[in-house]
Amino acid sequence: MKKTSLFAIGCGLYLLSAAFLIAQNDTTFYGQGAGQNGDRNSNFGYFAGSFQGTPGNDNTYIGSRVARSAFGDFNVSAGAYSAYYLQSGSRNSFLGATAGFRNISGSDNLFAGFAAGYANKQSQNVMIGDGAGANNDGARNVFIGYSAGANETGSDKLYIDNSSTSKPLIYGNFATKKIGINTNNLIDQIGTIDLSAYSLYVKGGILTEEIHVQPSWADYVFEKDYELMPLTQVASFIEKNGHLPNIPSTEVVAIEGIELGDMTKRQQEKIEELMLYVIEIQKEIDTINKELETNK
């Protein structure tokens, strides 16, 4: 009985030593086929970090077949088959089964969630959520939420949503510095108006209790050198064009819209001009009243 127990203990210690080892180069490994090479690596799982060529350093691989071909540095990958094809990429964090599955040489990525960044081979992406960016192969993207940006194929994009919709709750383009809500169509022009300088587009409208704008103001109307159009000319202009001078027509507004700050200033201009007309009319009335008093 004692010989049998000693034999069993010996076999157990042998198997344990075969599965777990702290090597002289500070590499720790556990699991059948787990990588034993490189400096300061930690490989835990079936064939985790098992690359046998020139090894990478300072990596942590946890899970079955994680980063089995990797030789980059400073990677962290946890979850079965995550970073499965990773080779030269470095400074990646892949968390979740099959996260970063097809990435080979991409670096500086963060993929968190089942199949997050599954097909991506590029660099500098952040994809958080199960299936986030699953089919994307672009660079410098940020996808946050379940399946967010799963079918986006480009680079420099922002998706925040809880589905794979192409029109997410929040969409952005880092290259053009623009952001949209409930749309992926960041338009550059309406009619003849250039919108390239605008940063936010909201499809469907905005309901708000207050809007604060800081346009230039219309007090130039009260300057001494301001040329106030005679009322007869104003009447002629209205009769011919169907709208006030310096105010767009219904047709133009329907096509091009208005800029709130600019239109507020124009309307203030008309209010101040109207006040000047009223003052002139009052002066004329006062003159007539004086003449009537004189002729009594």
C-alpha cells in the first residue's frame, strides 16, 4: 500500500511539474503545450502562447489555444481562441473567447467581449461588447456596445449602440471631426450651404428648453452712416419679391434651411429698422400737429 501511494504521489508530482514551471527566464506556463519560451511571459491553457520560434516577451495568455503563434510583446489575451492568429502584434488586450481571432500583426488594440474585433487585423482600435466590430478590418475605430459597429468596414469611426445597426445612437467620424445622432450620414451640404464646418448632425430634430447662440448683433442699424431704405423702396421690393429685403424667401428656406444665429440677427435688423421708421413717422406726426396748432 505504501509503495502504491508513493508511486501515485510521484506520478502526481511529475505531472504537476510537467504542467507548471517557473523557468529561469521568469516565464510561467501551465497546460499541455503551453509556451515555455521568452522572458517574463505567463501562459496558462492548452497550447496557450505555444509559439516555438523567436519568442515575444512580457505577455500574458490565458485560455485554450490563446495566441498560439504570437511572438509580439506586451500582449494580454484571455478567453478560448482569443488572439488565435496573432503573430507580430504588440501591446494588445484581447478579453473574451475569439476576441481578436484573426488579428496577425495589429498593435495597440483593445477588444473586450465574445468575438469582439473577431476579423480585425489592424491597429489602434477599441471594441467593447460581445460582437463589437466583429466584421471590421479598419484602424483607429471605437465601437462600444453589443454588436456595435459589427458591419462597419471602414476606419476612424465611432459607434455607440446596443445592436449592429448601421445608424447607431451615436455615430462619429474621427477623420472629419464630426458626430451624428441616429444617423451615419454626416452631410456636408444642404442646397448651396456648405456644412463642412459643422460638427454635429441630428437626424429627426432636437427638442430642447433653451438654445444659446452668440451671433453678431444688428445695432449697426443705429449707426449714423447706416442707410435706411425709404419705405417706398421697401414697398416696391416686397411687391416684386414677396419678402423683406435681406430676408430669404420661402423657397430658399425650404431648400437651404436657416442658420439660427444669422437669422436672429437679420430679424433684429428688421425690428430696429421698424423702430426707426416709427420714429420718423412720429416726427412727421408731431410736425403736422404743430402746423395744425399754428393754423387754428
